[in-house]
Amino acid sequence: MSETPHDVTTERGTARGGTPDVLAPGPLRVDVAVVGAGLTGVVTAQLLADGGANVVVLHAGPATTTTTARSTGKLSVLQGTRLAHVARYGDDVVRDYLAAGFAGLGWLRRTLEDLDVPVDNRDDLTVATAPEQVTDIDAVLAICARQGLAGVRWEDDPPYPVRSYGAVRLPGQGQVDPLRMLSALSARLRSSGVPVHDGVRVRQVRRLSSGVALRTNRGTVLADRVVLATGTPPGRLGGLFLRLEAGRSLLTTWDVPDPGALPPGFAETMSITAGSPVRSLRMAGGLLMVGGEGYTVGREAHPDRRLAALDEWTRAHLPVGAPRHAWAAQDYSSDTGLPLVGPAVPGDDRVLVATGYAKWGLTNGAAAGLALAGRLLGDPVEWGPTLEPWARPARPTTRTAATFGEQTAGWACATTRPSGGRPGTVHVSRICPHLGGVVRWNDQEQSWDCPVHGSRFAADGTLLEGPATEDLATR
């Protein structure tokens, strides 16, 4: 069955694993090391290899653990109300952001067609479910009109399962089985002769006069250039972790016994609400996919209640049968609201990053790969400078203040070295090794989550995702 989720967080399905490759002993020397085998990583590596570079891809886990594989699979440049947020920087920035999105979408369509991976054409809807949301989608419609997006229009009565106050419809978008897509891209990458090593976690990124040294759990990699396509850069490089907020979103799939009971035209669209509560809907491989109930990592006291709320809403408003799967995905939002794609440190092209997709990582991830590869191969894309991390100053927000509050609380507790454990597990320190935040137990996913910068750890303290680079200490 296609469209199955990954790292299932309830007993609705079974997670799929992978077999790690073996990193040869001794320092590995390459032109470019790409860290991360999600969409950004594999696109960047493929384009670099096509351009004649000697590339290696390092990934801490199998494909099923990537944010790409856990995504909703939507390929869209409309992206809810994001264009309204981007518009605060002016029409030129919106133009470049849309150009990046269309470049990513076009590359994916062409490449996936060559790989026989189906992309289902869908119209994308941004739906107002409350009167106060109409202003936001009016703004999105006006932006789309100014930018000349073909076919965009207002819709008074969109095919949506609850009362709405109108929607913006953008034709010509698409949806895909994200794991099938990523698997096909990874297979093509390997067939191009690019080594892809699973089970390799980067512990340290050290800039040298002659390039970059990556210290990993399985040896050292020396590269002229490094691309960090890991959601958030590992460690403290460039201080970018201070400019990112980690969020988790819940996704579920459901049987639909009578598709005819769905609103007319519903199956030919994919949709997202313009405000809270966020609901992201689409039909996927005969199943209904419902997403929403996002929260900041480590700051939600009862994540299981979020899943219950999503289930309750789905049963109340859609003609569903049995629930099939439930899982969570993690993504990062930047302080500017734009992706951060380019040098981790101003003026230094030895280490490049790509992050801050704000849950729109398929079109943005492919676009980031185009920008990064173009930069490294000496053929930069025209819209690339707009997305560079240091193209505009950092913008502290109320979320930034909350993060510092969590950090301060963690440091205040550090002297006591709090610890914790769960039945059948080892006793672990609750001090996050990244910057000393105090991790909190996530009952839904059986993990320790850091409320400061979003690192997550298994019940036994094993690192799941960063910016932390080490496990929780055992007690």
C-alpha cells in the first residue's frame, strides 16, 4: 500500500526500517559532503554529481526517518497564508520566493515523471473557516494577482467539509507519496555512483583552512565544501539554532467507506485552513489524510490530547471509517519567516545550510537543492540571494523570548542535574547536551523532547534529532 506513514506514534501501523551502509575506515576525502538524505540532500547531491563533483551523502538514519518521508506530500506554491507573511518584505521578495517554489515544483514534476513516480494533479485551497480569516486570504489572493499566478481565483463555496467563508484556489499543484518519491530519488542517486551512508551521525563540523572536517560516529570525513541539509544544523555552527523554532505536526490517515459522501470536488483538491485550528486535508492512495494540531517541540504538556482532538474533529466532520495510521513530523521555522539557504557563516561558502521551510519542505526543499548546487557549481540561480540566511537581519520575536525563557530555566536546573526514567528503560539525565535545556517526557511518542531548540531523544536517551549531537547521559 502506498502513502503509508513512518515512525508511527500509535498502534495503528508499523514503522519501516532500513539497512545502514558501512563507512570505510580512515578519513574519507570528497569535494562535497552532503549531510542529510531527505529531499534537499538527495536533490543537492544529484545535481552536484551531474555537474561532475565527487559527492558523498551522510545520514543518521534510514529514509523513513526523514522529515520528507513523514510529510503530507503536497507540492504547492500557494502554501496556506505564507505569501501574506513573505509580503512584508516587498513584492520583489515575494517574486523570488514564488520563483523558487515554481523551480522546485517544476524540477520535481520532470524528475519524478522520468522515474515513473506519479504526481497527482490537484488544485490547492486555502480556506477561511472563520470570518476573521477572510482578510488573510484576501491578501493572498491580491498577492497572487499582482504576481500574475495563472488561474488563481476566489471561491465562495469551496469543497470543504465544514462551514467556510471562502477560499483561494490555485490550480496546477500536485501531491505525491513522499516515501516513494524519496526512495526513487535515492535509488537514482546511488545508481549515479554517489555513496549514501546511513547510520552516520555528524558530531562536529570544523572549518579548516583547506576545507571542512566532519567528525562522525563512524570516522572523519574531509571535504572542500559541506552542505547541512538536516532540518537544523548540528551543534552551534553560525548560531543558526537561535534563529529557528522546532515544531511538530500530527498527521493521520483514515478509511473512507463511501467516497461519494465527501463534498463534491473534494477528492480533486488538497486544502489547508487559513488559521487555527489548522487542518490540512487530502485524499492519498484511497485514504483520507488529515494533518494539524502543531505545537512547539517540548512545550506541549499533553501531545496525546492533540491527537485526540484531531481524531475527534475528523470523525465529526468527515465520513470516515477506521483510523489507519498516526505519526508526527518535525520542521523548523526561521525568525524571518523565510527559508535559510546558503552560508552558515556570513561570507564563508565552506559550510552551506538549508532549513526553515515552515512545513512546506517539498517545493522549498527541491528549490534549496537547486540553489545550493548552483552556488557550488558556479551557476547560481537568480532568486538564490533572497533566501540566504544573512540576506536580512535576524528578527527577534515573542517566540525568541519564550525560547530564552526555556533556556534560562534549564540553566537554573543544571546544578541539580535532574534525571528521569520510564519503566523498562535506563535512567537518563534530563539535561540536553546541546545547551543545557531540561528535556520533557512526550507520552505520545515515548521520547524526551527539549523545549529550547527542539532536540529529541528516545526513552533510553539515544539522540533522535538535533541540533544536539550526543545522547542524553545515563545515570
